[in-house]
Amino acid sequence: MKPVRILCIGGSDSSGGAGIQADLKAVSACGCYGMSVITAVTVQNTCGVKSIHPVPQKIILAQLDCVLSDIGADAVKTGMLLTVGVIEAVVKKVKEYCLEKLIVDPVMIAKGGHSLMRDSAKVALITKLLPLAFVATPNIPEAEVIAQCKIEGIAGMKKAAALIHGLGVKNVVIKGGHLRAAKKTGAVDILYDGNNYYEYCSPWIATRDTHGTGCTYASSLAAALACEGNIVDAVAQAKIMVTKAIENSLRLGKGHGPVNVMGSILK
């Protein structure tokens, strides 16, 4: 039997906590076959990003062609897209290979505050890539940039989701872990499919070891969608996966340790 194929496009994290490394762990934990296209090599650890080396556009295009022309993909998840050229390369191949299940995690800022997307690339993301997305998964700060509005509560998340949907995204998931009230009310995520809003809540987990949460969530969502799940159920599955990964997070390094999708296998 052919396995479900998930192509992850993003930056490499030398600490193994986020980026492509987190993507492939999450995809494997979901029982799918993960592939990768590296867009940048980062020098980072639990304390933050020290340096970024972009991969040339022609190499990104070659990676995409090599994987998609041979193995193909049931879903594609994007993460760190540093430059306009990277985004244009992804857009070109999404169209060329008619990739419908595109999950866009609009990664802009690393956990330690280092920028992972140039300002010009943010414009390209909004105008060129998001209109092709089946689902986008911004956190609160990213949603504020994309929707150009301030988010201070659930009502603000719903407003931003509608604005982002208006850019052409078929489904929008805004993750609420950055809300000030989340520590008291729990982490609430909002899904907007163009017609209805859905809320997904999980208890607040008191830990600083949350490196890779966004990557893990989006990759888990890609896997759930590729396994023929509908968007409402797929978001629920991704929420469960990332919550368990945070519960089992690892106390590694001196900064923000990584979430752990391997659960009791890795301690």
C-alpha cells in the first residue's frame, strides 16, 4: 500500500526543535511519509537563531521538481519562506503541479524574536501564496500582520480570520496561544471556513518548552487533511497532537526546549 505523502517546505533547524526537523517528526508521528524542500539553513539552538543562510532559488525549484515529478504529494505544508524569490518558486510549482491541499504556516518571527521573513516577502506571501492556500495557520502576531488589525480577544480573532479569508484563503485557523487571557481561559484556536466559525480549546500548559509548536501543528494538520479528513475534524486532530506534544515537551538546553510528538517514547 502506498503511504500518504506529505511534502514539507521550510528552513532547517540545527537544534532539531522546529522547522523541517519538527515537520518530519510530526508527519511521521501521524503515520505519514514525510519529504522535504529546504529553503534556508539556520544556525540556532534553544536560545535563539544565530544566523540564516538562504538556499538559492534554483536549488529550491530543483528540489520541488525532483520530489513532485517522481513521488508526488498528497498535501504540502510551507513554513519558513525567507525571500520573495523563495515564495515565487513555491507559487510556481504549486500551480504547475496543481497542488490543492496547501497548508501555509506564515512563519515570520522565531521564538527568540529573530525575523524569519523579510518585509518584501511578507507582501509576496499575502498577495501570491495565500490565495493558493487550502488553509493558513497564523498565530496572533502573524494574523495581525496579515489582516492589518489588532487582536485582543476571541472576537478579534474571528474578525482577523474573516479578513484573511477575504485574501483568497479557503480556510483560516488562528492560533490563540499568544492571547493574554490564554493562561486563565486556555488556548483557544479559531477556524473560519468562509461560512462558520469553530472554536478549539485546550487547557493552558505551564511550560517554556514550546519550541516548534507552530511547525508541529501545521504539519499535523497537513497529515490529517491528506488522510481524507475534513477541515473541521483535521483541525481537531492537529489540536490534540500539538497539545500532547507540549505536555511531553523536553527540558533541553538553556532556552526554550522543544515540544515532543514522540510522547513516552522520548523522555
